[in-house]
Amino acid sequence: MFNAYPDSIGTNLSDTIALLQRPEFHNVFSLFYILPTFFQSDLDRGFSINRYELNEKLVSEADLQALKQLNIVLKLDLVLNHLSVRSPQFLDMLAKGDQSRYRDFFIDWNKFWEGEGEMSEEGCIIPKEEHLEKLFLRKPGLPILFVRFPDGSERPYWNTFYQQINYRELEADDLKHLRMLTPDAVQTILRQFNARIAAGEGFHDIDLGPYQDYRKLVIDIVESKRRYLGQMDLNAESEEVWEFYAKTLRQLADFGAKLIRLDAFAYLHKKPGLSNFFNTPGTWEYLDRLKRIADELDLTLLPEIHAQYGKHLHSAVAEAGYTIYDFFLPGLLLDALDRGRNTYLLRWLDEIQAQGIHTINMLGCHDGIPVLDLDGFTDEEGYQPGLLDPDEIDATIGHILERGGRVKNLYGKDGKKIAYYQVNASYFSALGEDEQKLRLARAIQLFMPGIPQVWYLDLFAGKNDYAAVDNGGVAGHKEINRTTLTNEMVEDGLQRPVVLDQLEMMRLRNTAAAFNGSLSIADTPSNELEMTWTNGDDSITLMADLESHEFTIGHSPAGKQEQVYSYPGQVPSPARETTTGMWSVGRVGNMRTRVRDRGSENIKYKRIKLI
């Protein structure tokens, strides 16, 4: 699965399609996850959606037809929890207030918490301590945005993610109805208020001297010119919201999507007394209702969830029959390749196989490298361990930060950081910009069970983009891994061995019949990894040294001679039949030969000296 924004390559989606049409990409990708600047949006690089209509600056109907001709399956987002403040629904509420049909489309904070807390001086209810303890916060402070209604009242609405309030500067025409003010007085007021607005400072305490009696009137005028940026939480108790979901899923199906990623679905169900993140049974009830709608449209839902491994929510979602996102693999691969060990990677791989978990896995993506996901969790039954111990997670974070990464945190009710949520870096930079590490990370990803999702920048070994971070504003840390590749950069990249090697491996993953079979893991020393997929007479094997990062891929297509691919580019000893009916492949990297009896699963190792 290819993964990119519509404008990640060149200037719009047609440039990406031109890339996928090149001979170098023949038989490489079967699916394409297009990020939501595909739609009309205004913030958070697409995840603050105004309308689920084509962003005509980046996407055309001709692009959708071209993807169909390439026989590429589309994956698109439904951002369940929130909608932009510039959506028709929110703008209607701003304009009509209590008379708007969308009055309950969003969550009135005070109405939600009525009887469950105390009113503050600012005009919002502070929930009781037992409720605050259960809130899962993505930013400091309460998750609210004060919304100004047409009657001048200020009402707090639930706002889990981004928010920003901007004020437009005053103009003389704004004060023209204040006829008692002289032109000089108007200019004095304009200068004082606009200076504060331009500096981003508060203006409610301005001393207007002889014009002080007009201060409240002028403040009301400034507030009426308020502009919002942000993502407002949807009230899924409202049938209007469910009609919106059904209509949106039909739109996505009409665009040609078959897979629908449910962004932030775990935040959707909210109820006083419960956590605002994956509470039960409400979250399951909502998911079941969505699935019934999706089934009618022949759509497959992919619930997206970030949570500590120790909560085992991934297992619960998988047991309910959904494919999950393998947010554990990126951190586990960093641990394996930095420390030269297979211990924790194999532990997760064993769980996938034992539980029959279906996954979409990845190295990098549009967001950060997950680290919270690897952690343990303390519940009523005590501490449930994670996939890595806390000190090992800290060491992984430390390595990425030493290599230039940035962090995203989670916050407690007092506004203090309680945990790293993710580390933002390109995966290549997180690997120390080591091309051989990237090759091996990709190879292991491709041999893992599930659908491998490939971030466009990882394919081209993209590095951390610090200029984009510095220019990115509040969420600038995310831009470190979102560099737009010009067509010239793509041409240069397709001359690099690290890019061509990845394409070669992906083509094998996309076409080899063995990957439709079963996976076996050889018993090897902890610094080695051997993974074999077998489907009838077709088999393919990855043999890797996690310390030197050298590896080979041996492919034995049914009825054909084995092909051996060696990375980096060393030519191993040719496969050969022996008098005992066994075959072997010599490895240059660690002077090892693998010997396997074709008629059994017995695997033996011996050290050899290669001449």
C-alpha cells in the first residue's frame, strides 16, 4: 500500500499517478492510502475537514479514473470525532445560534456536564475530580473552545484537538454607528485595539481614557469579528451526526474507496463517569452501527487507535473481526536494529500468529513514530507489561532525539506532561540515516504478516525537514516527515540503490505467491532473523544479521530455480544441489551457510570460510 498526500509528489495527485505509472513501479503497489487533503480542509494537514468533497486544487475526477485503470484500491479517511469550524454545520450554528438545525451537532460542554461539576468564573463547568481523573487529554487545559453565539453569549464546546482564535483588525466603518465619536476619537480607538490585535495580546483591559465608556461596545464589535480555526467534536448522540456519517460513507464509496480508515474513532463516545477514550460498551455500539452502514456499501472499516500495549485494546479490536494498525512495529524495529536483537520483535510476531491478528503495518507515516503504544499499563488487576520496558522505550526515544527527532506529549488535568505520545522524525533519520538499516527495516516489514503500508518519503530515504518544522506553527513538529518531493527529486531518487532495492523487494512482496501462504520463523541466535513464507511449492526466505544489517532474500518459485537477492549488493555463493538432496546459500556477511532438508523442517547451521 502506497501512502501519501495528494501533493506529496510534485504539485498534485496527477504527479503521483504519473510516478505510479512508471516502469520502476510496475507491480509494486496494489493499494493507495491518500491522506485527507484529498478533501476540502483547512488545518492539521487535512484532518480538519470542511466538506467531504474533492479538493479540486489537488485532485480531479480524471485522477480517480487513472487510479482505476492502474487497478489500485483506494483507502480514504472518515474523521469520526470532529469536523472543522469552517464546516457548513458549524458556520450555520455561528450564524443562527439556537435556531440552527445543527445546534446539537456539536457538544455543548456545559450541557454535557450539567449536574456533574461546578461553574467557573469563566463560564464553563469544571467537572468533578473523579471525572477529571478519567479525561484523556491531547493538549494542556480543558478540551473546550468558547463559541460566540449571535446573542453575544459565550458558550464552551468540546474541542479535543486543535483550536485557534484570530481577531480581525478594526476598521473605521466598524465604528461608524457610534456617532458620538469624533474622527480623531475613532482613530485613537483603532490604534489602541489594532496594536493589541496585531501583537496577539488581550484587549479586554484597554484603558481608552476619555472614551472609556465606549470600551465594552468596541470589545463587542471586535469579538463579533472573531475567526476560528479548529476541529470541533461531534455529538454522536445526535441523529443529524449519523445521517452525516451515512452520507459521507456513500461519498467515499462513490470516489472509489474500498477501505475506510476511522480516524480518532476511540474519542467518539463520551459519557460522564467514563473515560473519553474507548469507553465501553458505548464505543463498541458506535462501531457496530458504523459497520452496518459500511457493509451496505461494501466498505471495509479500519479503526485507528493509539493506546498502550498493556491495555490490550488492539487484541479486543482484532477479536471483534477488524484489521488493526500495527503501531508497534516501527518502535520494535528500531530496537531490533539499534541493539542487534530479535527478542521483542519475535514476541510481537508470535502474538500476531497465535491470535490470528490481521494488520496493516508501516515504518513511517504522516504522523510521528509511536512510542506510547509500546508501553505497559496499570489497571485494576495491576501492571500489565508492554512490548518494551519503560527504560527501553526511553532509550529508543533517546536515539531518535539524538538523531534530530521532535516529541509530541500527552497532558494531565493540571496541564503537565504525563507521557511521550510520539516522536516525530523521518524513519530514515530515526535509523541514523543508515541506508542498510533502512533496507533491512523494509525487508522485515515486508515479511511481517499483514498489509505493508509504505510512506512515500521512506521509499525515497527522506531526511528530517527542520525548515518545515520551524515554519509549521503549532503543529510544526509533524512537518518534519512530510517533505514535498519535486519531480526532480524523484528523478534523482530513482537513481539511488537504496530506492531501487526497496522497489525490488516490494515487487517481490506484491507478486510472490509464497506470501499468500503461511509464515514460519526459524530458531536462530538472538542477533539473527530467519522468516520463511511457503505456499505449496513456492517459498521465499529472509535471512538477516541484525548486528551487521546484511541480509539475503531467497525466492524459490514453484517449478523454477531459486533466485537469491543479497543486500547490500554482494553476490552470495550460488544455490546448489548436493548429493544428499539438500541445498545451501553461502552468506558473505557472517560467514554462515544455511543447510535445509527440502523434505523436512529441520534447519542446521554451520560456520564456513568463503574463498
